[in-house]
Amino acid sequence: MNPWVIVIFALCLAAILWIGWGARRSWSSSNDYLNASRSISLWAAALAFLAYNCGSIEVIGMSAMAAQYGVQAFHFYWIGGIPGIIFMGLVVLPVYMRTGARSVPEYLGTRFGPSVRLLNACVSIVGTICFSGVALYTLAQVLHIILGWPFLPSELACTAVVLMYVLAGGVRASILTSVFQLFVMVAGLTPLLFFTFQLNAGTWAHRSDRWHLWKPLPFFAPRAPLDRIGVLLGLGFVISFSYWCTDFVMIQRALTARTAEDARKVPLLAGFGKMAIAFLVVVPGVAGPMLLHKNVSFDQILPALIVSKFGPALLALATAALLGGMMSWLAGNVSGFSALCVEEVYRRLRPNRSERHYIRSGHFAVPACLLIAQSTTYASFAFRDIMEFLQLIVAFFYAPVFAVVIAGLFSRRTSERGAFAGICTGILSAFAIQAAFWMRFVSFGSQMSADFYEAVLSFCVGICTCVLIRRTPQPTVNSIWFDRELRRKLRPSPRLALLSATLLGVCVILNIIWW
């Protein structure tokens, strides 16, 4: 243990715990502790939104994708990020806020009914548990590669830190510590980007396929590792829009902004940061296999590159950055699990209790999530990189929910029964295709390609089921397409429209000209 490691670790850990404890307050309601809705400034909400999405779990996963597929990993940031962010900011968030909803389940309950709300809450609980397990797996991998710690003690140590500050400050502590961890992460990874440029500049011309965004991709070939239809339709539309518009923690972060206009700006401002962070992650990941002289898994590429190329001070800073970012992602999912269990499930079972009672229930849900997530951690070992597992979770649990949200927004005739059946049939269809792929009845070129096509199938089955099981139109239903007054209220301000157009324009230019 180098002295630099001890000092920097101690400082970062002390700062995280201090911020988490400072967020502690006398909670007046369970919403303050579990959701913190409409209580955070615009810039803090935008940074927390970016920190959760671009935390170290994505850094490790996307660097693994870059090592495996080359700069095609940029698709997950640009095609898989920017359009969904714009749709979320301009369309979905205003609808949620207009109905007074603090979450996706609450909106679906308003739009369809209590059964759909409960089903979506249960689906979201499963998703947050899976995401928490992936975060614990990645934390243990980083500590194992950099410090040589065994897997289980690494998990338990990080679990203890997250448990302390989430119990102390709730979702507000998770948000404020994630902002601090974002700055630490950027500071720790920026030197690696410049280091990679210097060492690898002479080899780019000799490996053109790995450094070309579209050239290696066939147009339609499910048996190839990736193809353009899968990337554009599966990733760019279904997975991207499903994640951005229905993920409980992402919506929760955006709705912490104080006003409706600020909430619409949160994802758009975070989008600029997401495009910048893409370079910090993808370029070192692509170069990693060429710079390392040992055999490591794709998930271990970035930590191994840091160990082999950084001196003691930078190594300590980069390690603290990775661990802080992953703990931020873990804390976000843990606080989301707590809010879902208490607000969507427990409150329905035991209504009319005091707010203090529900806050204590949220305290019990935090260690429960961390305990259950331990069992899902080991599922990550079955995949070549964690992004394959993460995209599979989105295809299973988020794509059919997004289908129901879209049907509810644009059609009056969607019913509670149709929405419930749409979510269930979408999930079952994705499970069926994945089981057929595992048993080799269906062939795909990679698990990632299977994820893309499963997401498309899940979305199509879900929306078709939801639309086919219809009812007579009701005038009180919130439907954008048929409600002129609602469309007028949702029309973005010129400044907001200009911001989103600029964001999309920069994305297109980077795709076409740079790569």
C-alpha cells in the first residue's frame, strides 16, 4: 500500500461520508427521504443525472465494449444516448410532471390503473436489484485487479460504505455524493486519455477497422457480432428510449429539479457531458488490448491499463475515481429500490401510517437491497463483458414498459388490461428468445446482437398486445396525440428547442466527420 494510495483513499472516503452525513436532515415526509422530488437546483440535478448514467459501472462496461468491438462502442453514447435524451426532455418528463407523478409507476397508475402501477414497480425492483449486483461485481473486479483484494471482501467493504451514507442521507445523499464522485472520476481518467493518445497514435492507421465507426458493420446480419439494423433499431431506438424514458432512477434524478422547465433541461445539459465522457472511456478501451502485454478479460481492461501505465499518485487517484463512480451508481439503485419498495408496495399494503414509519421502512429496505444484490452479482460471470448483461436487463424489463408508455401517450384506446398484458407478453417473449439462444435453437453472432433483437421483439410484442386489447375512448385520458391543450403545454421553449437541436447536431457531426 503506497502512501499516496492511503492518503487519497482516506480523503475521498472522508469526503463521501461527510457529504452523505451533511445531507442528513429532519425529514418531514417519506418523499423527502426516498425521492427528494422538486428540491434540488438545476445544475446539481443535471450533474447527478450525468453521474448516475456515466458512472464507473459504465466506464468499465464501455471500455470492455471498446476493447471487444473497437470504436463501435461510441454507438452506445451517441445513437444509444442522444435521441433518447432529447425525447425524454421534450416529451416524457413534461407529461410526468403535468400529472404530478414522482416516478414512472405513479404515472402509469394515473394513466392506466393500480394493477399496471404495481406490475411496473415490481419489474423496476427486479431491474434495480440486477443493476446493483452488476455494480458490486465491478467494484470487486477493480479492487481485485488494482489492489489484489479477494472478491468477497471487496464486495463487503464497498457495501459497508454505501450502506452508511445512504442510510444517513437517503436519496439526497446519493445525489450529492454522486456529483463529487463525478468530478473525481473525470480527474482520474483524463490523464489516461492523453497517455493513450501519445502511445497509440502511430498504430491507428494500421488498425483501421477497429477505429472506424461503420465500416466493420454489415447492414443486416444477426449472426454477425454487430450489424447496422441491430444498432440503429435495437440500440438507437428501443434500448435507448426504453432506458432513458422508463428507468426509475433516471426519472427520479430528473424530477428532483425544482421546476418543470428545469426538469426538461436536466437530461439535455447532461447530454453534453455524456458526449465528452465518451472519449475518456472509449479511446483507452480500444487501445487497451494493443498496449497491454498480458491476457485479461474485457471487464478488466481499464483497471489493468491503469495499473500498468500510471505512477503511484495517478494510480491512487484513478482507483478512487473508479470506486467512487461505481459506489455512486450502486447508491442510486439502492435508493431507488428503497423508494420503490416503500412507496409502491409497502404503502399499499399498510396505508395510513405515519411518515416516520415509512422513513424507517426505507431504512430497512437499503440493507435488504444490498443483501439480495449479492446473489445477482455472480450472474455477471456468465457474460463476456458486463454491458452484455446490462443491455439484456433493459431488453427484458424496460422495453415492454416503454411500449406501454408510448401506447398510453399517443392513443386513447389503450386500457389497463391491455397495458398489463403488454408488459407481461413483452417480458415473456424476450425470455423465450434468450432461452432459445442459450439452447442454440436460435443463432446470433454475439450476446450483444441477441440483446438488440430481443429488445425489438419485446417492444413490438408489448405495443401490439397493448393496442389490440382496447376500450372505448375516455375524455379524461392523458393522450398527447388527441389532446390539443396538452400538446400546446408540452411545446418546448425556443431556447430549449435550440439546445436540443445543437446537441443532436453535434452528435451527427461527430459520427459523420470524425469517425
